[in-house]
Amino acid sequence: DWSARRFDAVVAIFVQFASPALRERMFRGMVAALAPGGLLILQGYGPKQLDYATGGPGRLENLYTAELLRE
């Protein structure tokens, strides 16, 4: 339940394990849930993580880029 414009902060961790389509819906919901001036904190891996092979989803389409997050 993404109660619109209700929360001062939303924190998302390990969302990159969701499919890109589900993640897009979740991101929209998170933004909608924020009160005016609210803060969204998102933790996740970027594409460079594939080179390290030390964790994360291991799939490029599940990793974050600055462009993806701006969209």
C-alpha cells in the first residue's frame, strides 16, 4: 500500500533482485509515497559489480545506473 505523499523517508535495500518491470512499479510507488520534500534512499549495485563477482543479482538488467535512477 503506497499511501500517496505520506512518508518523510523511504528506504529501499536489495530491490535490484526484483525484475525490472516490478522494480519500475516499486520505484513509482516509493516516489508517490513520499511527502513533499521527502527523501528516497536506495542501496544497490551498479553494472561494475559484474566485474567483481562478489554479490548482487548477477544480471545486468537488474543493476542500477545513474540514468535508470534519474528516469
